[in-house]
Amino acid sequence: MDVVFSLNSDSLARVDGFNRTFLKTCWKIVVEDLHNAAKEFLQGVTLPKAVTRPLVCLIPNTKNLFSFGDFRPISLWIFTNKVPTKVLAKRLGGLLRKIILEELSGFASGRIISDNILIAWGLVESIDNKVRGGNLVIKLDMTKALDRVSWPFLYKILSKFGLTAEFISLISNYIENNWLSILFNGSPTGFFKSSRGVRQGDPLSPSLFIIVAETFVRGLRNQFQTGRIGYYAASRSSIPITHLMQMMLSFSLEGIKSP
């Protein structure tokens, strides 16, 4: 009940239009079916295609459309599909607060995104300050990053962070059961499956992406700790800044060493 009522009231269930408001109004009628579906999912039963299939709507980004890159895909999910994955996301939430480093404050629940924005603004303002070696700021464009997550890599990382094989199996059973259908002129056109990535618009996807990004952040931090890359030198009194996982990565030119 808590999971269902915590989801967005206006989150539509694809073409049928049944959202959380409908489920809340008819709760006594649908509660048993929802409970049984969530229970079967947590026991490892594969959800049917009718539930897991999103409809992908292509929204034009420009007036002149020449390729798929000119469209922004939006996934339209059936509302009941979000219930079991919201359960998994809540269970992962406690782990994320323990393992996520401060550089990911723009992603993790309970952290303040404005912290990284203000720090990044200060770094840009101070980049021309006279410091030994000079400073360099690199902005990493993570376009469509959710679509490029490797599943085997994700499972290995989850295992390294101490998640049980049973829990990882629930995640793999869900994200690999990934059927999609494109909306063409308002009508769905067949099915196809993806071979990587996490699902756009799904409650579980942000948590999985954060865990993948965390490995990147830790890899960078290791480079700084071993002296292969130096810190951003803003001033003598400033805290050492290495990278911000929200807007940009930054480090000092002086500390860069050849492999």
C-alpha cells in the first residue's frame, strides 16, 4: 500500500489511463491482485509482456528530422509495472545512502543537488586564478547514459557491493525481460528487445545507474589518491575538489602524469 500511494498520482498506465488515483479509489477491489502480482515477482516469476512492455513515443527535438538522434524517446509505462520495481528501489535506497560518495549528491535521494551546482559555479569562476600548474575543467556529456549500461557489468558491481545472488536475480529477471514497442502515428508497432541499458521512467533505474556511476567515481578517486591526477587548485583555504558527478569533472593540470 505504501509503495502504490507513494508513486505519482498522474503517472498514467499507458493507453488505458488507469493511474494511482484510480487504484486508490478502487483499492479494496484491486489490492489482492496487486499483492499477488508483487509477491510472484519477488519469488522470481517473470512478469508477462503485457505488463513489462513500455510504449516508446518519439518526441521531435528539432524541426528538421533526419535521423533517430533528432528524436527524444519517452517511455510510457503501465502503472502496475512500477509497483514491484518500487519495492526493489526502496530496498536499494538504504544501501545507496551508505556507499554513495559525496560527488554523487546530484543523484542520490536525500542529497541536495544545489550543492554540486554551487561548487561547479565556483570552480568556473576561479579557473583563471594564478595557481601552480594551472587548472583544467572537463565536462563529460552523459547523453543517453541509461541506455548504455552493460548488464553483466551491473551484476558484477551489485555483487561487489554485497547484494545477494537472489536479489541480483530479481533485478536481472526484470531488466532483461525488456520488450519495447514504438508508437507510430498513435499505434504500437510490434515488439523488440534491448540488450543493454536500464529502463527510462522506471523507479528502479536511477538507483541502478547511480551504482554504475559510483564505480566510475571511485576509479577517479583512486587516480587522485595514487597521485596520477592532482586536485583542482582554487585557493589555499579551499577544500580539495577532484570531480562532481552532476555537472562536470575537474582536476589540476599539474597533477596529470603519463601512464
